[in-house]
Amino acid sequence: MTIPSTNETEILRAQSEVVSTARGILSGALGIVEGARCLTKLGHALGVDRDPDFTFFVGVDSETDHLPAGEVRRHWAADALQRTDEELRECEAFFRADAFRVCQSMVQRYDKPVA
């Protein structure tokens, strides 16, 4: 379990990562499942993992934790990836509309101009 940071610099860095990850999902540069795993960790780091936006991604992560996404894919055999890729595409399609809505909310909330 990650203890939420109280260091302002770390909090600002985590908030910036939330925005970057959400924008990555919205642009298609980052898959929804891979992004969900990142946002779940960031929610814990910020101490907001019970926030509805973050709990949505905790749910996506939980529902897809058996699927390889992101860096872990390079450790999987090609035939195993072929067997799971269709399910991964279907899950991402299923979650897409809600994920985009939540990502837009996160960007709006955490993309603060630097004073």
C-alpha cells in the first residue's frame, strides 16, 4: 500500500502525471488498460483513490488485471499475446466512452497553471 504524499513537490508531480496519463488516453497514445494501471497508482499516491474518477480506473484495472498491457507485454510470448489481444481490444472498446469522460474530468481538475 502506498502512503499518500504530503510533499508539495511530489503532489504536483503526481498531479502532472495524472494530466499526462489522461491526455495520453484521450489521444490514443496510451491504452485505456495501461492508463488505468497508472492512474490507479497515482490515485493512491495522491490519497484520492476513493474519488469516483479514480475508482472508475481501479475497476478497469481490476477487471483487466489478467491482460498484458504496456511494458509487461515484452515479457509475454507472441502466441500468448495473440490469445489475449482480442479480449484487450474488446475491454478497451467497452470502457472507452466512460474512460474518456473521466479523463476529461481529471484534466480539468488537475491541469492547473503554475503560479
